[in-house]
Amino acid sequence: METTPDFAAPLGKMWKTLAGMNLPAAAMTELQGVYLKQSTELWNQTLQTKPAPAVDRRFAAKEWSSNPGSTFVAQMYLLNARTLMQMADQVQGDEKTRARIRFAVQQWVDATAPSNYLALNPEAQRKALDTQGESLAHGIKQLLHDVQQGHVSQTDESLFEVGRNVATSEGSVVFENALFQLIEYRPLTTKVFERPMLFVPPCINKYYILDLQPDNSLIRHTVAQGHRVFVVSWRNADESIKSFTWDQYIEDAAIRAVRAVQEITGATKINTLGFCVGGTILSTALAVLAARGHKPAASVTLLTTFLDFTSTGVLDLFIDEGMVKMREMTLGPHSPGGANLLKGQELATTFSFLRPNDLVWNYVVGNYLKGETPPPFDLLYWNSDSTNLPGPMYCWYLRNTYLENNLVKPGKLTVCGEKIDLGRIDAPAYVYASREDHIVPWEGAYRNTQVLKGKTRFVLGASGHIAGVINPPAKGKRSHWIGAGAALPASAQDWFDKAKEHPGSWWTDWVGWLNSHAGRQVTAPKAPGNRQYKVIEPAPGRYVKAKAT
């Protein structure tokens, strides 16, 4: 395409860039023909009659459909967007390069939607007129607030406070060191299972995603089923631990937490759960312990976790040798001035732009153009409560998982002085994945079933990385899939083809499985901790309240 309509000027730069990539001539000719035909039809519809409304939720408000000019702009934008993506699909090169180009084009397309600009958004213009400019004034005020806080507000953060209306399950901090606090939760039953439960959440987020509200808390739900639950609450990394390594996260956090739970409860075997990166950390720790001749896990639950990083989805687009070396040079122990922190806001922004229309532009339009205060939502408050990571730990993780996939290679890595082999983790395992997960694609999580050697159950839930996991049974939402029989074929699709869909939450299935590995019922403890592990402070503790700076 040599020219684009004037109102589509924001897309013009990307259009010319793609056109200069020596795309196949036949494909370009076909795309040009289709584009000219469809753009002419849209123009004629506008001249002769009211054009059809754009089928896209960004343009669903009546102000878009009641104004022929706005409808035409929306329709032409969507046509340009489709054509640009079709052009991106024609770029010649290796698959990773082509995927990166598609991702970049999609980001550009999403950013240049007419709904994102006051001059082109009739809905925002109407609201400005109806409120006599108050919506614009409020929007500017919110923009300045967000600039000051360093991120786009996805919810009204002033309505939430950790320990007051999120992370409220009753418990006590019974151990702490430089990396984590260990929380023991108060039993809700007179009897508990003899084998306690240890949760290892992701260190790139705060643990209370597992304890948002009483009615959607996986922690509280597990306690209510009669389990004695302990949770790792990671420290929000600051300058004092900026040089900490992956080995320290394994030895001084995950392994230390396992030992503390054993010593507090007197149990030799404990049930364990890891969520996302927490699952990778937990599995590494169990592999280190196996190499030392210790197998403390009665069971292992992995929620949306990678062990084999062969198929990592969209995140793979960001990671190559050059990117990892750059991170090592700026964050690692040998960077100028020594190790540095990976700032939490950088991670949060990256994850938001994996779904830009839902997690970025939707709020730009609502917060700034319309002057609306985003509604209260506990999950989005948690999402904005970012965490820092020590640079050396993060760099090791990038290189040995996403880049080189070394963790899954038996004997390839030495962690905490031990050659590790994940195959030596032979405890029964429950592997959960979410079907629409864009961070840990379910096919990648399924590969865990081929890595772990214990008897494994794989369950696939509906929805995404977080909403799929946080799905309490009482809500009656979504569904999950369970395989036919105990067979776990090498192919994820082969498993899915024979799996059966069940309505509602996967939590019920998991609790039934967990109970079978929890031992007999014993009298619940009257107090948290013991003589060696005394109560330090009430849950949720200090660490989770520290904000990333």
C-alpha cells in the first residue's frame, strides 16, 4: 500500500515499514486488491447510507454507531489493523523473528486505535459535553496521579489495604530471615490432617493472590478442609538483598521453609504446593534435597508452572542471547557497580502489555479520556502491588530456564552444590494448568507430566493464569477437564482429545486428591509455632506490606 487515508495516519509508519520488508509480491498484490475493494465499499456505504457499526467492544457505545463519521473511522481502523496483521504474517524469516514482528505490529495497532484519542473518541467527547468539562478535569487529575505513582491505575487502590480487606486469613508469622517470612494459619477445624501443607507462591508477585478475600481464598479454603497450612511470604527485594542468587532462594528460602514446617509440626513428610515461579523454585528445592538423599514431599502440587521451558508462548519473544547478556551486564554480579535490582514495575508493565487492550488502553480511555475512577477489584489491586527481584537471581533464572532450558536436563545444573535431576522427584503430583493462560501456556505446563516420575494427575481449568486458579467452588463458575484414566500421553493435544469437561471449580477435585495424601486426622494445635519457632507477629506480616520502590 503506497498511501493510507489521512485519518489513519498513526498506522502509516507501521504500514510503510512492513511494505519495505520485501514481502512476497503475489501476496502483496492480493492484499492490496482486497484492501482497496473493502475500503471502497466502506466509503460508498458512508456516502449512501449509515455504515454498519464496528464489531468490536472498543466501539460498542451508541456514540460510535450514531455518528456515521465515527463509525467509518472505526471500520477503517479495523480494516487497516487486519491488513497490517496480514502483512506481518507474510514477512519472511525464522519463526521467532516473524512472531516478534507480529507482536510488535499488534502492539502498534492496539496503541493507535481511534478510541484511545480524545479527538477521535465520540463517547469521551459526549461525556465531556454532558459534564461541562468535569470529566476531562478529573481525567487530567488521574493522569497526573498515575504519572506520580508510576503506573496506570487498574482499580481504586485507595480502597484496599493488605491485612485489612485483602490477605485477612488469621495466622501468625513463625519464622523469618532475609528472604521470606513463614506464615502458619490458624486451624478452622478441631481436627487436622497429620501432614501439613506448605505453599510456595511466586516471588515475582505477592503471596496474597492466594488469600484475596475470604470467599475466594485458596489458603482459607485449604485450611477449612482440615489442613495445617503454612505459606512463604517473600520479601520485596531491596538494596540489602540485591546481590542474592538463585541458590540462596533455593537453600535459604524454599529448603529452609520445608525444614521449618517439619520442625514445627514434627512431620517427616509434608504436602507441598508451588504456584507459577514458586512451583519452579519448589521443584528445584525438592531436586536438591533428593540429591542429598532427602525426600520430604508426601505430594507436590504445581499450579501454572513451567519445569520444561520448551514451549513458553509469547514470553519467548523477549528472550534471546543478546537480551540475557544485556540483563547480566546491567543487573548481574559483574555489572558496573555490582548487582542491581530488577524493579517490580518493569515486570508489571511487561505483563500488562501482553494483553494491552484489557490491561492498558482500556484504563487509558476510562481513567483519562472519560475521567472515570476504575471500580474496586481485589485481583487488580494485587496485580498493581509489584515486587522487586535481585538481579543475579533473575539473570540465573532467565538463562537457565527460558533461554537454555537447563533445569529439565538431568545433571546439567549444579544448584546449592548438588547436580540436580527433576526426575528424582518421585512424590505423587497434581499438575494444574489454565486453558487460556498467556504466561504459562497449558501445553507447556502439561510437559511437567513427562518430567516428574511420581504418579501424576493433570487437570486443565478454564480461563487464564490467575482467574483460572482463583476459582472457588461456591461461585459455580467456569469448568475444568480431567483426563480419561491415568494415561498421560506425550502430546498435550492427545490428552485433551480424550479428556472430559466438568462444570465448576477444579478445587474440589484437588482437595479430594490432597486429602488422600495427608494422612490421618489429629487434634488441631492450640497455638502456632513451638518453643523453637515463636510467633513474631500476626499474619500477613511486614514483608508483604513493603512496596516496591
